[in-house]
Amino acid sequence: MPDQMCRVSDSPPLPMNHDNIKEKIIVREIVMEIEIAPGCRYFPDFLNQAAQQKLLEHIQKALLKAPLFQPTMPKTGKPFSVAMSNMGTLGWVSDKVQGYRYQETHPTTRQNWPPIPSTLLALWDDLTDFSLLPEACLINYYDAKARMGLHRDADEQNLQAPIMSLSLGDKAQFRLGGLKRSDPTRTFFLSSGDILILEPPMRIAYHGIDRVIAGASRLLAQGGRYNLTMRRITPDR
Ligand SMILES: O=C(O)CCC(=O)C(=O)O
């Protein structure tokens, strides 16, 4: 990857300053941060094995309450290959009739989404400079055939807030473009335990997942990959 900046820090993460953060995932003593482009910060291998396992348990617990569903494309109704669910006060959904949106409830169960685990809020607090906490944590599940086409995340009212993405399980080829769909793209792999942050000016950059490498990780018994993306939707509340 060209133009990388590599920052290695041996100091512990910043202290938490939000009352609702009770549990904290312990990561590495040495944290590597790579600036892939201004506004795209990559933390390879950030979560150690125990932290990945803990996070997986949080996801599994959330999915008992809010099972994975298969979103469909606006207008065509074509199903996504990625299965999804959410944690938080708001969750991202999509269907043929109403299209892309955030809503407070699961599209099938009609129940509120389970809360975002405090351990994830703590990571947001540690790694972003943003003063407001995320309201949605989208859970993407990729089996070996799933892909996510080039797109940008622009359904949020708050486009100043970063998007923080965590990868668990099989590694995936991530494609990062620019602010225009026609801009050149580059690819790199996201492996289990990696964190990626998109913030202005890359907050609304095009990106996607080209492919998942089956069998790259043994974290998930069934194989595949979970990706969590935490988003702030509203400007303030
Ligand atoms: O799976 C990933 O790493 C990317 C997910 C993504 O692009 C999204 O949820 O908008």
C-alpha cells in the first residue's frame, strides 16, 4: 500500500469519559495505526484472540434477540448476499418498497434492536475523537460467497461522525475508492481483529468487499466473517 503512515504507540488507550461504558476490551500493548489515506485509519490485528472471542459472544447474544435477515435492494427487490442485523437504538435496513433507511425495530420480529455492548462503545471512545456515541452497530455476516458492491455510507444525517468497522472471522478483500464512483480504487485485506475507521474526508468514500477467503480464520465455528460497523446517525440527541 503506497503513502502509508505507520504510527506505533505503546501508551494505553485514552481513558473513557462516558458513564455508560462499563466493560472494556483489552487489546494490545502495542497498537499499530496505518493511515491508508487521510481519513482512512487502519489498525491491523487490533483485537487479540480473547477480545475477538468476547466480541463474538456479544454478537451471538444479540443475534438471539435480533436474528440475521436478508435485506433486499430498493426497487428491484434483489436480495443482498450479505445477511444483516443491528445493535443500537437505530438499525440499518433495506427492502424493495422503502429502500435504505434506519429504523428502531427489526424488520421481521418488530422488536427493538439489542443495545450496543459497552465494550464497543469504549473502543469508539478510545479510537475516535468524536464526542457523540454511535447509535447503530450494523452486523454484516458474509459466507464464503457473499460480497458487498462498491457503495458509500450516506444514509446518516451526521456525515461528520466517523464510521468504525471491526472484522471477525475469515479475511476479506476490502476495496477503497474515493469520493466519486469513478475514482481509482485500491484493495487490501481485512483480517479477524482488524479495525478500520473512515472519517472526513473519507467518511463518504466508496468502498466494498470483493471477496471473502474461506477458511482463513477458525474463530467462527460455521466459517465466514462478521463485520460490525458503528455509526452515528443523528446530529445530536
Ligand atoms: O464488511 C465490511 O468490511 C464493509 C461493510 C460495509 O461497507 C458497510 O456495512 O457499509
